[in-house]
Amino acid sequence: MEKELQAFGLTKNEAKVYLTVLDLGSSLAGVVARKSGIHRRSVYDALDRLIEKGLIGYIVKNNRKYFEVVDPNKFNEIVKEKEAAAKEIVPILNSKYNLVKEKQETSFFRGKNGLKSVFEDQLRVRKPIYIFGAVTGISKFFSYYLIHFNKRRRELKVPVKIIFRGEDRGKVEKTPLVEIRYMPRGHNSFASTSVYGDRVAIILWSENPYAIVIKDEKIAESYLSNFEFMWKNAKK
């Protein structure tokens, strides 16, 4: 039963002292110490804390304290007090948790459907999209999805700036609301980075593609600054 009492917040010594007093009835601290096998000083400490918690009381006879258990229904009151406290504090904790989560959030996506979630997120945010390290040939991952995506992007009037590899010059079709520039030849990468709103999406275009999306305003600003530097130095 000690473990059950510890679930109410009692320490091991408090639980043992409580059960000892419950078995003995009104008793002196010395008797409780001998019966429980706990050092006398530790018994006094445990009794003091149990009194503070309202679980133990005492009466004085001949100038000596006799300790006794208070009505065990007190544990029901403890549960109710904790529930009331939880109702007050949990909403506050949730608001703080959501605030921190709102500031920075990292999500991982794997496979074609996972990457579609990233593209859909770009449409939900409805902010300009800045892409560098872009690669051609990604249509093999999505077939008709990119056509549908670009159609909705144009309808939402979401502009895109893309920096492709130099090797991809001449392979990219012109699309409305899209500006394109190219890095010098020899700058190869199988990863692309997209910055949109307060998010940065890093996508690895492998056989089993995956993406990391970081939601953080400062990080997005930093990546956007990198993009703007590369954009100025990239060629049309």
C-alpha cells in the first residue's frame, strides 16, 4: 500500500509512517519509530510533513504528543484539490507550450506523399517562394501533381523565384509568376531549399525523397538572406 500512497505525493518515509500510525492508533513518535524501523529524527520530519498535508493530527496528554491519522477521506480532498489546480494551470501551460511551438517547429516528411504535404503547405502559407539548389526532372516523382500544383499557385498569385544549376539551363520551361536564374556550372546538389513565409523546407531528391521543414522566423530570414545573395550573383 506504500506505493499507492506515494502516488498521492507522499515520500517513502511518509507513506510508511502514515501506515504505521494507522495500524497503531494514537501513538508517541518513539513508538512509531520502533514499529516502522525508521530513525526517530526521520519519523519526526515525516510526521511534520504529514501534519502539513492534513493527513496526521495529534493530541497532547501529559505534555506529550500522541499522533493519530485523520479521516482517510482526506485523500479524496487531495485528489479534488489537484484536479482543481490542474484545471487552472493546464490552460496556462498549454498556452506557453503552443507559444514555444509556434516560435519553432521542425517537421519531417518522407516519400512522395510526404513531399506533397510540403508543397501543399506552401500554398496554405500563400507567401512568395524562394528556391535554391533546385533540380530538374522532379516531375518523375509527381507526374500530374506538379501541373495541378502550379495551376493552383497561379490562381493564388503566389510568385516563385528559383535558382537552378547551371547544367539545367535550357531544360526549364517558362511558367507564369516564376523568375529563374542559374548558378555557375559545376555547382551540383541533390538537395533543394525553399523559403516561404516563416518556413524553410530542405528536400533531398533521392529515390526515397524526404524533407525537413523548419518553422522559425529568424531561421527563415537567415535563409532568405542567403538566397538574395545567391540571386544577385546568379545568371539569367
